[in-house]
Amino acid sequence: MLAATAAVAVILLCLSWLLLLARALRHTLPPRAAVIAALAWATPFALGPPLFSRDVYAYAAQGELARHGLDPATHGVSDLLARGPTGEIFVAAVDPRWRETHAPYGGLGVGAERLAAALGDLFGTGPAGAIVVLRVVAVLSTVALVLLALRLLRAQCPAPGSGSRLAVVLVLLAANPFVIIHLIGGSHLDALAAALLAGALVADQARRATTDTGRALGLAALAMVLACLAGSVKATAFLGAGWLLLVHLRDAQRVRHLRAAAAALGTDLIAGSAALLAAMAAGGFGPTWISALATSGTLETGVAPASMLATGLAALAGLVGLDVADGTVLDATRALTLALAGLIVVWLALRTWPRPRPRDGLAVLGYGGMAVVLGSPVVYPWYLALSVPFLAVLVALEFDRAEPPPHRTGPVVWLVVVTSVWLCAATLSPLAATWRLLGRAGPLPVVVVAVLLGGMALAAAGWPRWSGARTRRR
């Protein structure tokens, strides 16, 4: 009964978000109403227990490992069983799939987990206290992420106009179901990584706006520090560090001064190295987490494009009588989607070199980040945190007082809506086991659900345009 109630609640939340988004796209939603809706929806998830994912319990257990001097990148949380009853409580809450695996989080991520466990021990609350601390980190990080996204919008558009732009960002980000359910409710560390990455882009935009050379170098260093700290929480956030290195060299090269290019490169390398060393000091261990990056890929999520493609190819092979070894097709499709994601990122970055534009960073981190998410071997809703904030700002920048919204925003809105609703629906508790088995059940369920969710997204994206058309006919 509880599982069914939770499923209905999530579906209703997604539908409510689509209706709210339709109003924002029609320029009829005040920013204050968007804030109120986001707060009203997020509060129960912020105050309630973790839902739809038990990753936060794994975070707490990994923090307890680090507190005892055991590297989570080389020790499974099951090693806490030797620590007595408290260790047993930590381990019991962790999903059995993750009890023997190693943590793929960098130094700052482990540092946050370690701090949570230390505070739980200090106040005598143990695992429960660690979970509360991690929830506080997630909530504060999410709030910072939204504020920084609005700062990115204002940096690109100092006069937001009627408030339509602010409302669009607030709805696409703050009220987004994946943010409310998974970043806040699930207390995922992706919120911290996303906030740091958004801060890096804010600092870099300030660098571009200043004419003071010394201040520009300082802001460039700050941006690189924040991007590397984000990567030391979630490795995919290093996309931001790579982009910053490229754009700093590009901007230095445009002044045709070798010394400027050398200064930019040296500043980035020193700042990035210092950030990584500080992150490792916070975690208490070396770069051992690099060898654990493949941990999440040991499982299969049926909604990952690589898995869906493998399912379809395996079904076709079966129809023509080919006997394909288990895992062979999946390995090939995972390699293919990762390669495509890499090519997209490289193309997005290199196309900015001849004609720099103020929105380049938003495009590379937004579209490139989404390509990395969809090209990953496994896909979870909280992975969207490193791309949706930048896509939301890109959509908002195209808005003004005119109705209907510009046609070029439609594909971006579609991208955010479909991925957000699709992934939230795919991780509902009562359906989790079904989705994990989709790789073996055939492609039909995937196609059916994709069509249904695509229809919902079409209704949300097309409603403003149809409404505008009806208004004009009248």
C-alpha cells in the first residue's frame, strides 16, 4: 500500500510540474508562485526519510569507514561489521548490492561523508545523525545551486524583464521532480557537485566581465578551484574543469600574446592541483577512488540508452537466430554511447574556438553534461544535476515579453522534461525491480513507457504554442 501511494504521489508531482511549466512557458507564472510551489513540494521530502534510493545510507557508512581510517575506495562497508553493534547498524541500512563495492567518490565527497559520520558520533546519534547531516548538506547545496543558476541568468541578462525568465529557471530547476525527490529527498552528493560547478561558471563569467588583468587571473583560479572540487565529489563534473582550461587558453590566444597563454595555463594548473590536494586532505586518502570509478557500471539500469539499445539488438539477434553471449552486446553498446558522448562534448567545445559567445559555457556544460549522462553505462535521475541547471538558464535566456516562446527553446524544454519525468518514473520503488530486469524482458515495455512519457512531454512543451495559436485566432 505504501509503495502504491508513493508511486501515485510521484506521478501526480510530475503532472503538477508539467502544468506549472506550461504556465511558465506562457509567461503567466510569477516567480513568487514558482518559489512557493517548489518550497511546498520540497518540504515533505526535506523533512521526511530518504526515499526511492538508499545511497545516502551508503554515504553514511562510507563516512564511518573513513572516520576509522579505512579508505572507502578500497574497503567495502561490510568491513564495519567488525566494529560492533554500531557498525552493524550502518551496514544493515545499506543496499546489499553496495556492501562489498568500493566508493567512486573523490576526496571532497569522502570528506563530506566523513564529516557527517564524525558529527553523528560527536553528538551520540550515530547513523541517524550522519543521515541528518547529509540531508542538510544536500538541502543547502540545492538552495545554492538554484541561487547560482539565477546568478548565471542575471549575468547574461541584467534586466530579467517581466519575471518570465526567473520563473522558467525556478520551474525547470527548483521545482523539477528529480531535484525535489532525489537531490533533496535522496540527499545525493550530486547536489554538492552541481552547486560547485555552477559556482565555477559564475566565477568565470565574472572573469570575462572584468578588465583588470590581476582580478581576471584571480577569478580564473577561483573558477578552476571550484570545478576541480566539484570533480572531486563526482568525477563527471571534471567536464567543467576541462572546459575552463580550454576557454582560458582560447581567450588568452585571442589577444595573440604567448605570455598571456602561459599565465592562463599556469594559473589553471596550479589552482586545479591545489584544489585536488585540498580535497584529498579533506577525505584523508590519496587518489585511490580513480580505480573505483567502474563500480556503478557493475549494475545495469534498464532505462540507460546503452541498455535499451542492447535490449533491442539482442531481440533482433534472437529473431534472426543469432546466439549472442550474455553481456557482449551490452559492453558494445556501452562503449558506443560513451564514445558518442565524448564526441559531442569535443564538438561542443571546439565549435566555440573560432567564435566565442557569452553562452558557450552554458551550452557546453548543459548539452555536454546531458550527453555524458545519457551516454553513461548506468543512468539515475540525480545524474541530471550536472546538466539541467545550465539548460534551464539557456531556455530562460531566450524568453522575453513576447508570446509564444521562441521555437528554438522547444527542443531544450523537451530534453529537460522527457529526461526528468522519464527517470523519475523509472525509479519508483514498486517498479524498481521491473526496470532492473528490462534488459532481459525485451524492448516492448520500454517502447510503451517511452511513448506515454513522450506524450506527456509533448503536451507540456506544445501547450504554450497551441494556447498562443488559439489566442491569435480569436
